[in-house]
Amino acid sequence: MSLEEKLPGWKEIPIGGIPFKPSTEYKTGDWKVFKPVINYEKCTKCLFCHIYCPDGAIKIKEDGYPEPDYDFCKGCGICAEECPVKAIEMVKD
Amino acid sequence: MEIKQILMGLNGDEAVAYAIKQVDPDVVAAYPITPQTIIVERFSEYVADGEVHTEFISVESEHSALSACVGAAAAGARAFTATAANGLALMWEILYIAASCRLPIVMAIVNRALSGPINIHCDHSDAMGARDSGWIQIFCENSQEAYDSTIQAWRIAEHPDVQLPVMVCLDGFVLSHTLENVMTLPDEVVKKFIGERKFVTIKNHFGKEVPFILDPENPITIGPLDLYDFYFEHKMQQIHAMENAPRVIEEVGKEYGKISGRTYGLVHPYKLEDAEIAIIGLGSTMGTAKIVVDRLREKGVKAGLLRIRSFRPFPAQQIIEHLKDKKVIGVLDRAASFGAYGGPLFNEVRNAFYDQDIKPLISNYIYGLGGRDMPPQRLMIIFEDLQKIMETKRIEKTVKYIGVRE
Amino acid sequence: MAEKLTLKDIAKKPDLLMSGHRLCAGCAAGTIVRLALKATRGPVILANATGCLEVATTIFPYSSWKVPWIHNAFENVAATASGIEAAFRAMKKVNKGPLAKYEHIDVIAFAGDGGTYDIGFQALSGALERGHDFLYILYDNEAYMNTGIQRSGGTPRFAWTTTSPAGKVIPGKRKWKKPIARVVAEHEIPYVATASIAYPMDFVRKVRKGLEVEGPAFIHVLSPCTRGWRYPPEKTIKIAKLAVETCFLPLWEAEFKDGEIVYTLSAPSERIARKPELKKPIEEYLKLQGRFSHLFRPKKRDDLISEIQQWVDYEWRLILKRCGKL
């Protein structure tokens, strides 16, 4: 009961079931067991890791290198598996 | 100001189609089904002749008809569809979705009995099946009202305090295929009355106040997964919108009266003031019943009637006000609710009176299923029964079936 | 005019599907949608059938969508998209209404295999026949994954699902997968393609082409499912690739031009057509997936594996013929 009371009431939320928060406020990063760590000495900036990531959790830095966003990375390991130069290692989070 | 109206000979379907031509919605998506077919046929002609700008989507099913209307209305269009009986049943899932997404779609229901066995004639089993779907339901007495209500429906649906879809119900064949004199307003008067579609604004998931439509510049998400933590609140909003609807239906009905001379409300009484016995019901039968009331009055019987125009929202207070001092009332249901204690209208009417200290005796008459005719003679049987109840002060059988063979 | 897109260009385009969605780790659908949206040209409106993607991206009060998005029901995404497209056309016609300000809006429908092969097929077929200008993307994870792995018309033969279990008598699903993309192509719509996210640029190019044609376009993209196909999440792309390398999913495009459906093999499959020795045995694809484990354990079922191989060969030959390669 107490949980419901903390949430906004029907007079406060948008009508028609329109969501009012971006999913970026929901961190899926705590799902992971292993996290990708990029070895920038090996990385060639091919960006396949960014392309393949189902969660959009590999951002591209200003210098063009990829960077995991651990707030959202679920640790699936696709990036490490697909990295053509094996520059990504999955390590225990 | 007196507006010059044009008298046209139209059947109910044509009256609806003509009103929709004048409204000129962006999208009509519909599928033919007897006795609604004339609406889509006539409207197709308006489209073919370039008399409307409407995109007419001739869909492959009623399910898709309403689904397309949901897409169109969510994209900011005025969207219309029309159906009957099995077509409405096929839409059932989307009825609830359209209402919960708060999309002001207008739909004509040409009332027809639901299968099976398959039947094409009038009863209200189709609309009654949709009574809990969150749609406003307006029942028309004649083709004139079908025309008038099809115009008013947009103003009701799109009202910022309502934002709910509206069904305009007219009796299959009795109205849909029967030629009547219909007074029509000039196109520009209709256009001015309904105006452009306006949009309420809501806060989207980026915290921005934006119009409630699918607009690439201001994205919103319509139709999410809504679990136990918010679903109830969304239903509460729908309940609240429905609570606002009676006021809006009356306001719109009055405003329409100013331009047309024909004022509409939630209920329409006939010779009720001093009546001792009265019937209450929906649709075209209540037109026939006026003649019966007149005949009874000639004989000195204090008879009257109350026609419910708005079944959803249900005008309980208005019904109580009009009927509380009557001795006996008969509720006419043109639909059976199998296993229930009487028909759907009866249940609501009697429930409305429960808390009243002084209330009439209330009897239920189920009639006209599958198009079984309801001529004055059969209505007379009902009034005679009401007179008997008044004299004996007791109802022997609460639910009676009128016009069925044993 | 068509702009030439490189992988770097695509990578730099902003993600229109935001992080924080709750698709399973390793779910291909996330990648499919991210890439498809990176291929868009300008304003878009999305319609989504009921399914994993719909549920996982819009758990109230959250939304993952940076574009306008609507979910109506399971079986009607094509009809919903029809309504959106018609609404836009009507507003453009009179230059009035809230969307009239846009020169063009790409309308995209996303649906899974259940919403396409099965319950949504009627609405899809109707919308294709009516010729609405929209792109329908089928992300095919080959079963009703949202309800917990039940067989659909898209489930391949002998695959285990919870409603086609590998029993003592019946070894998984009894029937072949419906050739959905070919069935859609027979509607004589402007553009149909098959795709795999293991070839992202091929997929992106196809999405762009599907948006550029006038009239309906359809893309069938395989969406490997870690939970339902029973494989470790990091193998998603590998499996999507093997599907193509074994010719389980030949990549092709079909365009309806001058009264003919013209089929063309896409590069990854074209290479196999030129060098048939590149074609890998289907066993390599099957053995990675737990849903086919009953074909390998406790006893290897060469008879069933060879039946699948025969079907793959038959379908591959059929596509080669359609593409004028035989």
C-alpha cells in the first residue's frame, strides 16, 4: 500500500497512458555480471561494438573511440565477441 | 439568427453519410456490413466525386477499420468509421484501446442483432456489448437525429474535458433504410460548428508540454505497457472524463439547438409531466411510442415516456428527476442479457432508483430481438400491463418478453 | 537522392531508441531497431505490434523512444500504420492539420513473427494491397517469445518451443517455417528484402531503400533470441551470420518493376551462389542452439538434421532460381 501512495495520482499524470519519463532514468547496468573493458591500444575505432550493441550502451567519444556506458550495459558480451581485433575483454563487474 | 436549412429526403444511413461529408474528416476507414453499407457507399461517392478531402481507407475488416482510425486519430486526424453487429463485435478489442488512448474517434453504429444465428435486422445487442468499453453512446430516435448527432459527436468527443470516442447509434433498417425528411444545415454552418480539431497538451517523457499527437518534433509514446502501479490511475482518468461528458453533451446539444432549432439533451421526455405511467427506452421505438402515448391520452390515460439519448454516460440523475413521481414505469430493452436479472437498461434504471425513498414500480420488457417488429399494438400491451400494475400495486413478473411466441 | 551511407556515418547518427529499455541482454531486437532508425531520412512515426519490443521499451512510466510511437494491439500494426499514413496524406492534400508542416514522414511498422506470420497477417496483407506508403519491419525471433517461447508460423521445423516440445514421439515443431517474405513479395509491392544484423550495412541500406520507394515495403530481419533459442547472449551476431552462411536465411531483395517481381541476391548470399563450397552445413547453425539440442542428444538424429538440410537446400535453390542464378 505504501508504495502506491508515493507514486503520482490520476490527477497528476498525463491522460491517455502517455509515459512521462525517459527510459534513461532506468539503469539497466545493474543486470550485468561481466562488463566489457576496452583495450585502447588494440582498438582500431571500427565501431562494430557500437553498431551491434542492443542497448546503445557503447558511446562514441569525441576522439572517435568507443566507450562502454556501464549505466546501461547489460553485459551481454556481443561487443567482445564481435570485436575484430579482440580489443574488448569481459571482466567480472 | 435564423439559418436557412435545406430539406432533404434521406434514410438514416444517408443522413449520417451526408453529415460526415459536411464534417469532411481527414480519414474514414470502414468495412461494409448490412445495414451500415449505405453509409460507406454514399461516402465513397463523395470521395470519388472529390467532394471531401478525406482519405477513405477501404480496409479488409472492421478490426482494421477501427485500428486505422486509432492510428489516424493519434496522428492528429479527424477519423470516422461505421459498423454494425458482428463488425462491432470484431472491433471489440480496439474499442477499449481507442477509449483508453483518449482518441476522439466518431463511429456510427447501425444497430443490428448479433449472430448467431446470423440476422441482419435491428436490435441493440451490438451496442450493449460495447457499453463498458469507454465510448460515449448516443442513441437516435430518427434520421434527423442521426444527422444532428453525427455532427454534435465531434464536439463532444474532442472537448478537452472529455477526449473520448463517440458512438452514434441508429436502428438498423427501421432508420437506416427508411426515407425521412431531414433538415440539413449549410456546409459552412456545420464546419463552423465543429471547427478545427484542437489538441490537449500533456507532458511527454522528456518533460516537455506537447500536443497529444504523434508529431515528430514533439515525440510522445502512445499505448505503453501499463502495470498494476498506474493502470488503475489511467482507468480513473477515463471514469473522470465520462463524468464530465453529461455536461458537455448538454452544452453541445443546446448550442446546436441555437443554430438548428433542434435542441438535444441526455434524455428526451414526452408528455411526462402529469403522467402516472411511463415507459423508458432507446432508439426508434420511442418514436412509435409517442403515438401510443397520444392515443392513451385521448382515452384519458396519463401516459408518458422518457427516451434515453445518452446511454453512456448514463444519465441516472436526469432519469430520477423525470420519473421519481410516476407510479409505474416500464423499461424497454431491445437486447437480452443472458442470465442477468433483466435487460441492461432495466438494470441501470432500477439501480438508479434504489436509494430513492419514493420510487415507482419498475417493470422490464424485452422486445424486438433480431428485428421483431414493435408496432403500436405491442407497445399498447406494455402500457396495459403498466396500468394493471398501477391498479394492483404489484409486479407479478419483473421481466417480460414482448412479441415472442411460446 | 540516396545518400551513400558508411558504417562510420551510421555510427555517428544519434540513437533514436534510448538506453534503459528492458529487452534481454543480447536481444537482437535492440540492435535491429537502433540500426533501422539510424537509416531513417527525416521525420518518422513508428507503430509497434504487441510483443517483446513493445513491452520492453515502454514499461510505464518510461519510454525509450525518441520518435513518436504508437502501440495499438497485436494483430493490427499494419492497419494502425495505414491510418497514420492516410492521416498524413489527407493533411498534405489540404495543407492543413498538425502534420501538414512536414514535407514527408516515414511511417515504419515493427512487428515480430507472431504479429506478422500469424495474427497480424490479414491486416498486413490488406495494407499491402491498398498500397500505403510505409515500411514494415518484421523482426523474426521465430516464436512467441513475449509470452514465453510458443511456436509461431515462423518457427522452423524441429525447433523446440513450449508448445512444440521435443517429446518422445514428436521431435519439436512439425511444420516448416512459412516463407513470409516470398508470400509478401507476391503482393507485388515495390520492395521486399530479407536481412540479418550480422551484415549491418546491408540491413541499413535495405531499410533506406524500403523508405525511399513509394508504396509499401517489407523487410524480414532475423532476430536471434538468446532465451528462446537457448544460446549464450554474446552469440547473437554469430548466429545471425550463420543463418546466412548456411543459407537458412538467404539474403535477397525483390522489386516489383514493369509487371515483374525482380529478385536479386544480396552480397553475402551472392558470394555463396558464386562459390557454392562456401555454403556451410545447417548442422553448424543448429548445434549452437539449445532449441535444437534434441537433434544431437542423447542420440544424434542425422535423419532429422538431413531433413532440415534438404529443406534449406530446396529453399536456397528456389531463391537462386528466382534470382536467375539457376
